[in-house]
Amino acid sequence: MTADLEATIAAVRPADETAMRAARDLQARLTKPAGSLGTLEELSVRLAGLAGVCPPPLPAPATVAVFAGDHGVHAQGVTPWPQEVTAQMVANFVAGGAVVNTFARQAGADVMVVDVGVAIPLHGGATLLDANVRRGTRDLSVEPALTRDEAQAAVEVGLGVAQALVESGAKCLLTGDMGIANTTPAAALIAAFTGRDPAAVTGRGTGIDDETLAHKTEVVARALARHRLDPADPLGVLAAVGGLEHAALTGFILGAAANRVPVIIDGVIAASAALAAAAFAPDSVAAMVAGHRSAEPGATVALAHLGLEPLLDLGMRLGEGSGAALALPVVTAAVRVLHEVATFDSAGVSEK
Ligand SMILES: O=C(O)c1ccc[n+]([C@@H]2O[C@H](COP(=O)([O-])O)[C@@H](O)[C@H]2O)c1
Ligand SMILES: Cc1cc2nc[nH]c2cc1C
């Protein structure tokens, strides 16, 4: 491991119990029946613990970082979409025309696009970072998708993006991904880190029929059988069956956690990266907020393994960071309550 990755892992610390206690005490004194804000109350407590202060900072400004990469396993027929759609959608993100751009505008978040492994050379733009590690992975069902050095380089791209965003003032980071075929490595990663069967974690991705789903599940099973995967060696797992955007998202999540900034986890690709981040640094889970429950079955398995309850459950399975962007106003509201709502004392409201 390089000094950067080692230092980041060492900087990930547990939540601050004092700040969490202060948030729980404050929640009990606000002008509402105790517990009436449900999940939002525990979320506010977790974010106070992450920040080490009560109330924690509002999650603004916020940026969705969309990490894009391509996949050698595309050759196995695991997705109906041609590989060039990855590069074409990156251009769409940069032009502001994708769903994530719309949802981010609605939530007041910025969008940043990072080419960490797109197969086709892209033309740079104001919001496109060229950090290409290689032009797509190798086919994980026949050989390791990446070398350890490539996987580590991609993790460090994500670390660097998180660090730069925090240094420029971001108070909340949101995960995004784009990569045709990337639900296949996500399924393999989730199986490797949770020990669940390929059939329990492999889903329909962008939309495939029963026959293709059976084939995709078999491709994941073959990959797991081919590589000797040790969940205690997350870099090795990412290299063998991961993707460049999965590795970069792992670094991005670790970078957020090391800086004690919340990171909203989007769908199944981010959830698989979150498992890798937790394998590197178990305390990084304190920085993770599950934005939504993706329809992809592996997402539910991964979030349950991490002990995270998703904020929204809308049957979405788009990726791009769309579910994370939709969840941002909910996170903001949870924190804002601690900043603004009057206490029984201050408002002169009688207690029961
Ligand atoms: O976020 C999710 O849970 C999610 C679920 C299904 C598909 N996707 C997106 O769809 C693409 C991968 O789907 P596939 O079928 O090509 O593996 C990739 O660009 C992902 O961002 C994303
Ligand atoms: C059109 C399209 C948009 C996407 N956004 C994220 N993954 C995607 C996959 C496709 C195919």
C-alpha cells in the first residue's frame, strides 16, 4: 500500500460518543414528541458523531462525483448495452443532460465527472477530470480484472478527488458511477465480501431477461471460483473481480471518512465499494449514509452487511448518483432540525 492509502486508513476514526450524546439530548428537548422524526433522528445523531460536534455542519456545499469505467466482462454478454454508451453518457453528464444532472440541480449539488477507466478516449471539459488508469478492465471471468497496482491507482484517484473536494469546502460527498456492465463486478465484490451466493447478489442491472440473468449469475460464480478471494485483502479482491470505478469509489468513501465528511452512497456499485472501504477501515461506516435502496438485490445484501438502512426506497436502479442526489435534501433536513427547531424551554411549550 502507498503512503497515501495507509495514511487515509489510519485517519479513519470512530464516531465521537460525546457529540452523539449531545445530539440525542438535544433531540429530546426539541418541540416534537420524542422519536417522532423516526430515522432522521438517528441520522442526525450519527452525523454529529461523525463531525465530532453537535449540531454537525449542514451538508452544503455538496458534490456528486461520477466515476466512469469500462469492463472486460462486457464480452461475456452480461448486459444488453454496447460499451460505447459509457463514453456517450460521460459526454451527457458533462453537457448537463443526464438524470443525475437534473436531480443534482434540484438538490443544489454540483456534479463532477471522473474518467477513471473509460475504454474510449474522451475530450476533457470543465467538469471532466481525466484520471484514466487503463481503458477498461480485463475480463474478470477469465483473468484478474486489474493488477494490484492498477487497482491501487484507481483507489487513489478516488482518494484524491475526495481530498480535493473537501479542501475546496465540500461538506458532503455523493457517490456516482457510470460503466456499462458494472453491475457484474459489483455482484462479484458483494459475494466476495459478504460470503453470499452469486444467485443472491446478481440482478438484472439495466434490464435483462431470465436467460441472461442465469448466464450473468454463472459468470459471477465462475469468477468467484477462479480467483482465490480473501475479504481481508480488499485491494486483492478489487483487483481480481472489481472495476476501476468500484476501486475509485472505495478511495472516495475512505477519503470522506478520513475527513469526517458524510458520503451518501448511491446504488449497488457504490454499495459494493462501501464493502471494500469497510474492509480497509471498519470505522469508515460511520461516514456512510445509504441514500436509497436500489432494486438490484446485491445492494440490499451489501447495506444489510454494513448495518445501513436506506433513506429512500423508490424502486430506482439507474446509478449515476441519482439516488444519492435525491436523498441529499433528506440529509439536510435531518441536520437542519438540530440547528433550527426550538426547544420546549425556549418556545414555552409544555411537556407531557
Ligand atoms: O445504481 C444501481 O443500483 C444500478 C443498478 C443497475 C444499473 N445501474 C447502472 O447501469 C449500468 C450498469 O448496468 P449493466 O446492466 O450494464 O451491468 C451502469 O452504468 C450503472 O450505473 C446502476
Ligand atoms: C442510457 C443509460 C444511462 C445510464 N446511466 C447510468 N447507467 C446507465 C446505463 C444506460 C444504458
